[in-house]
Amino acid sequence: QQQVRQSPQSLTVWEGGTTVLTCSYEDSTFNYFPWYQQFPGEGPALLISILSVSDKKEDGRFTTFFNKREKKLSLHIIDSQPGDSATYFCAASKGSSGNKLIFGIGTLLSVKP
Amino acid sequence: EAAVTQSPRNKVAVTGGKVTLSCNQTNNHNNMYWYRQDTGHGLRLIHYSYGAGSTEKGDIPDGYKASRPSQENFSLILELATPSQTSVYFCASGDGTGGTGQLYFGEGSKLTVL
């Protein structure tokens, strides 16, 4: 049973376009939602994160949105670049579980020039 | 710069053999984790530790053991390897409290069980 559902599994966008990745979850006690970026042959690395007390966090071209009522979150990448081509994972954890993160299945993003 | 190193980076094992994957972190983080990554499943937590001498079962612990002999080192042990354990394994460290905080991942260990 997937506790964090992520879509789409793969996505191709043109350079300069906007990328939108989405995730949903069931457990209402999740309160921390990071996004990790993984390039081929490397381990995942934190890209951006948001706490459940916020609905939006921005970092340059990357913005994550959180909707507590619908239990959904999304990652938007504006002006997508070929260097953004990677696998993106959303994740969730609870306040009582340390860093025990539950990951989605990931989205393989390809940005075409 | 946070540093998590894994060894070996690549391993080919035979069915029924014993495999040990090692992880070392220089971040002085209390928490360490072992995940496996498979297409269609993402990253799944196998075992984790909150400090030296402690190990906890994650979501998919069957067929795996873990050992945390020191703050810096965390090993994943497959006593009787099976082909279904062919995967890429990632170790991570973190020092978050209250469920937040960044995880720092190693570069992964690719295991093939024949």
C-alpha cells in the first residue's frame, strides 16, 4: 500500500516550459513534505521542503504548494532547463518519527531543448 | 559538506550467499537509514537507527539485518541473498528532530544476486 502517491511516473517538457508534479497522501498526521532530486548515478538530494503549517514555499524556479484539506502537494518548475532532467521524489514524515521519510515512487523528468 | 560514503558501490553475489553493505557518515548525525530503490516502488525503508547500538525495522525488513556499531557506521546484512534482493541500496544520515530535517544520501550500492 503506497502511503504517498506520486504522478506522473514520467514526464517530458520543452525547455522554458513549466513542469508540474503532484503527490497525495492519506495519513493526516504527516506534517513535513520534502522533495528530493536525483540525477543518474547519484543519491537523492533535498530540493525544497514545506511544513503543513504553510501552503507555499518558493526557491528560485522551484515552488512547492501544499493543500492540507485535499491532502495534496505539488512541485512547480518554471522555465524548465535541460539540467533539471532528473528523477523527483516527494516524501512525507510525521513529527514523532525523526527523519523517517515515506517516499513516493518518483517522477522521471526529461526536459528537451 | 555532508558526507555519506557507501561500499561496495557494485556487488555481484550468488543466491544463498552473505552480503554486507557498509555505510560511513562524517556528519555526526544520530539517525541513519537504509533504503532500496526499485522502478515502480521508489525508495523503500529497510532499517534505520537512532544511534550507536540501536536498529529499528523499516517498512520492508524481511531478509535483511542491520548493525550500528558506532555513530559513524551502519551496515546492512543479507544473510541469505535472493534474486529478489537485486536492487540499488542507499544509505542516508540525518539529524532532524520532530520529523523534519534534511537527509543526506550516499551514492548508492548496486547489488545483483544471481
